[in-house]
Amino acid sequence: MICTPKLFLLLFVFWPVPVQGGQAFNFGGKDFICYDRSLDDLAQDVRNDMLSFKNIYKFHFKTIQPSGIFLFSEGTRGDFISIVLLHCKLRVVIYRQVQKGGTPDELNVVTGNDLCDGNWHVVQLIRNGRKACINVDYSQTCHKIPGQFSLLDVDLHTYVSGIDKTAIKPSRQYRDIHQLPNYRGCLRNVMLNETNILKAALKKRKHIKVYGTLSKRCSGHNLMNVVGFNSGSFLQLETPARRALLLSFHFRTYYENGLLFYSQSALFAKLMLVSGSLELQPYIEDLQEIQHPFKFKIGKDLADGNWHIVNIRINSNGFTLSVDQDEITWKKPKKLRSANLSSFKNIIFGHGLGFKSFIGCLNKIKVNKILINASIGSGLHFGRCPISNLCFPNPCRHDAKCINRVQHFSCDCLGLSYTGRLCSDPLYRSTCQEYVKIGLLRDAMCSVLPNNNISSTPLKVLCSMLGERTAVAVIENGKKSWQKVEQHISYSIGGYLKSDIHYSMNFPNIKAVISGSRRCYQYVAFNWTHSMLNVSGNNLAYWISSSKKNGNPVPIITNGYIRDKSMLPVIAVMFHPDAVDSYYYVGPLKCMGTKKHSKPLPSFVDSRRFLKNVCSPLVQSSNTNSAYSPEDDAKVNTGFMSLEIEKPLEPEESVTSKMTEEPSVSSTEKVAITAIETRKTSHFNIQNKKALPSAQNGNRLSSHTALTERPEFLAALIAVLVLLTLLMGFLCASALNKRKMKAERERTFSLSPRLDNNTDIRRKSVCDEIGLQPESDLWMKVNSCGYDVETGKITYGYDIYRVS
């Protein structure tokens, strides 16, 4: 056979070229492989304990689909390793389940970019103990797996190119696996440790199960017919005018709004993306009475970045529109049968008519079942899809919604207690007192951020109102009422009985609340019933501080409040064995005031809605007098401990009744206790007490507040204020008038010596002419013809009678 140049060219074109790196297989979305080691000849105990220290996964892939499952490996304990394609990026999750109630160890890594470009890519994952190295296209990153364990149970089942969602039940740790579709594309050289999964599937090994069919033909997974659109890009198709249209195409985008296409002639229809749904508006000729076009919506969440298939059929009788699995059909009513749909001519994709441009990609555009290749347009990208999801991984903090914009993103903080560009600036107040400033009026469980520490997590505390303008943060413990000292109270230490105090909040968070508050206090009480205060010089009861510097037991000599913040909270109490059958009480930790104030709420934040989000009102109990009653009537001293003279023990009524049920105290013991009380009073320096508002004072304040809110009381109060204002004005005017009269009198008397002798003679002669006797009553009234006491007017005789 002679090998001519033409024959050599034909052999070169049609001769099958082996795929580099091994045989490639096509997976269409319903095809996947399961490597099930439970089918091996292994004992049952070995199957249940397949812990591995090292795992190696490697494969090559090629696809244009943005998301899909590459590999999923699991065991019997809840551990798993998943490698998936998500928004054209590689995501690797290594998950280790811990004991019930604990936090699982999880490594979540996103790497790579634009991996759905239709080219071959290589992925390798090597886990060695707690170290994981990920290699994507020979670019490697290594990470440390959280936790303290190096063994994983992930070798029982390994799925390739998808999973059996009926076998793997949906759960929190599997949420991504169940939401993602199976992989659609080509795979080759899939290696699990030393096993080639694809070769084992071809040989139909016992432990390999194939779902669907394996095809060696890897075609169609390229971007040959893809057209990319940016803002302002458009694509124009010129077709012959026809009364019927059959249009189909694939599209993907991350933008919820944009014009997909419209008809340039007569505007027979336009198809738009509106809030992630398709909206079709057909236009009907010769129907002038219809002022607004018909609108038909279909589909939802179509801006998820995945490919969606659209089919449109329009003729003179109506139209049919389908998106993926959804379909709607509209037929013209009989009264509209005379009207014709406009002719189909010159369709424009992407931009026009003043609508927002479509930003995304189109693929396999067919008009009347004919694939369109050559077209007229501007700003287009042929053969590639230049869009990326800027919201993956989510750059917004606190699970805020991320919205893709043109070349940037934005975070929607609606409904969150955060603000800022990334929703990272907290709006939480640092203390309960700051919630009062923005409108908190009643007891509620509120989220606080002590010291405005942005990196910390908000803490839920009980904000208890003391009146209308004061609130305290209450941190409960397990000792909510009087506790009896028993022999088996907790455990013994140094011959003493010790009982730990457990709080509703962990210790670091309690310290954060204390440091962010201006003042904190905690009530401690001890009621000895059958024993003296001390035995042989040893105290009966002690409390232990949480302070590392001063953690020595402190004797409970009197009932009162601990005010030193550095020693709070009380973490334990200790009792002498002779204190058995006595009672003690450790109240909740209470903090008030603000040490570091938060920034004011932004003007656009509604304080009422914000309070509803961060504070949950408490359900009022039927017995409102039972809360913290052992310290309801206690007065807080400004010193370290407060000695209550009038009522040394502050038990609840219910507890008091319980105490009376115990054996009665003899008269001798009563005398001893009285002597001890007297000795306590003499040994302590009792300072002037500055009482905090107690629960009883709070009740009085609330009743007074209810009285002041009555309209009759307010009207009477306003009237009294007006009368008082008028009276004060009258008194002020009288005082000013008297002051003026006194000044005039002094001025007159000061002028008298300046009168010459002739004036005195004339003045005397005038008085004689009037007939006033010196020192008479009338003379005295006129003040020797000079000053009228009643009128305050000076009337000299030579001025009135013109005596010369």
C-alpha cells in the first residue's frame, strides 16, 4: 500500500489519539461509582473500626459545570472527607465527629479559581495525621486540622462523581453534599490511596458498584458555543420573519436582574430576569384596549451561577415557556383569536430598551432547532464565561446576605444586629444599662457585648429593671434559695465540707461582664441554727473567691454583699462539720453601670425593632415575690461586706416557714446567738449605708409611677405649679417696690442738709400757715410737711404753695 500525502493526512485526522494520563470517562449527572469496603472479606469488628492515619486522593477532571460532587468518603462514626466543585472553585472539608455534646473538628478550605473552563485540571489531597495538603494544578497549600486526634474513620464507603442521596440521610454535617448536584464532566486517573477506582470499575471488582453507565466518550464539555456578556454587551440574531418561534438556550449568571432578549421588530416579546425569576412579556398586535402587556413569571433562584435551560415556543395561538423542570402555557382567549402575534425578526440578547443589562453567559443558542454560531454584537466574549462569584466564600460577616454587583459585592445586614460594609460592626450594647437608654422598660434576656469587644460573641444575660432608669445584669447560679448544709454536700477538703457554685454562664464570660460593668455585687448569707459562730476559734462558714491572687477562703461572719469586683464571683463555700443542718445562701451575681460606653446607634436603625431582635421579654411568673427574696430587703454597704443590724438574716417567707419546721432553738442557744450578734456589731465598723434600690423599693416606685401617669393628677400638678409661679412673681414685685421706696427715702433725707436757711424758714412758715402743730399726728404723717408715709411723695411747702 502506497502512503500518499492525502492518505497520510486522513490517517492523521481520524486515527484515535490516546488521552494523556489515562482513559477518560464521561459522567452525565446520574452516573457515579461507590467503593464499598464492607463488601470485602473483612470481619465485622474490623469494618466497625477502620481508623486511618493517612489518606491520599488524586484525580483529573474537565467540565463547564460550576458545581458538582467529585468525591465523598465516610465511615461508621460520622467522620467524612468531601471534595466538591462549588462556583468553579474547589472546596475540601475534613470532618471528625466527637462525643455527643462536643464541638466537631472541621477543616473547610476553598481554593482554586475558574475551574469550570472546559480544560483539564488535577487535584490531589494528602492527609497525614492532623496535616492536610491540597494541590490544585500543582499549586499546593497545607493546613492544620483542628482538634487533638489524628485518626479518621473514612474508609468504609467512597463515592466518586456523586452520592446515593437515599443512602446518606440529610443532616447538618452533610448539608453541602445534599444540596449539590452530582458531577457532570470528564474524569480520569481517580486514585484512592493505591487503588485506581476507574480501572477497578472497568474490571467489575467485587467491592466496586457502578450506578448508571460508564462512557469512555468525553465530549461536549467545552466552551466552544459559549458567549459571555458584560454590562452593555449585546448579541443580535438576524432571522427571516416568521409567525412562529422556537427558541432555546442555556444561561448562567450571578445577577438577579437583567434583559435576556427582546424582538427588535414590533416588540413581539421580551424575556427578563427579575429578582432571580424569568418574566416573559408577549405583545399582541391590533389590541389597543390592552394598555399593559401580559406578564408571566416562572422559576426562582435562577441567579445561582448554575446552567439553566430555557425553551420558548410562540405561535398564533399562544406560547409555552419552560425553565429546567418548570413549564407554563398560555393560550389566547376566543375574543383575542383575531389578533396575531408579531412576526419574529431580529432578536437582540443582553442589552437594550433602557433595561438593565444581562451579565452572564449564554450557551447553545438555537433558533428553530438550528445552532447559532456567527452573530453580530458588541462587547462579547466568545468561547469563555468571564463571570465569577464574588460572594463565595461569603465575605460578609455573621451570615449576612451577600449580593453580587458589577465588579464588586455588597452585604445586606437587614435583620442583623450588625452594620458596616461587611456587617462586622456590632450594634449590641455593652451593658444592660445601655439598653435602658434606648428604650428597655421591663425585664428581658438581652445580648450584650462587654467592653465592645468585636471579636467576642454576644452574651445572653438577664437584664432586671430597678425602677425606670436602672437595670442590672443578673447571672444566676444553682443556689436560688436557702440551701441546707448536709454531710454529703459535695466533697470534703481539709476536714471542711465544700460545695461548688455553678453559674448559668462560663467563667470567662462572667469575667467579661464584670470587667465591662462599673459596679458588681453578690449577696452571701449563713444562718446557723444549732451552733456557735465559731468552734475553738475556727469559723463555721467560708466563701471562696474566683480571684487567683486572693483565692483563700474568707469567713462568713455576717450576711451581706461582696462589692470587690476582683473577688467576684463566689465559686464555692466551705463549712465546718459542726455547721451541719444550718442554712446558707449565695445570691446571683449582679452588675450595673457601664465602664466603656458603646457607640450611638446609627440614625437608620429603628431602636424598637433593634430591641426586639436583641432582647426577649420574660414571661411573668404568677409568684413574683419568690425571685431573689433572701436579699430583697438587704441594703448594700459602700464597704466590702454589709452588716444588717435590723434583719441579719434575710430569708424568704417560704424558707422561713421551712426553717420553723426544724427543731426549735432552746433559750440558752438564743442567749448565745444574741451575744454573738452583739459581738459582731462591736467588731465591725458599720459605715453609712448607701442602699441600692431593692425589689420592695422597686414596687413602691412602680406604684408611684402608675399614680403619676393619671391625667387628673397631672392636671392638678400643673395648676399648682402655675399658682406657685404667680405667687413667686407677686412676692418678687413687692420686694422690688419696697426696695425702690427705701432708696427714694434715703435720697430725700440726703438732700435735706443741702437746703439753705431761707428754705427752712419758708418751710416752717408754710407749716405754720397750714396750721400743723409740731409733733402732732398729722404733722408726723406729713413728716413735717415733707414726706408722705402712705404715698411716698415729697411735698415741700415752697414747691406746692409757691412761697417766695
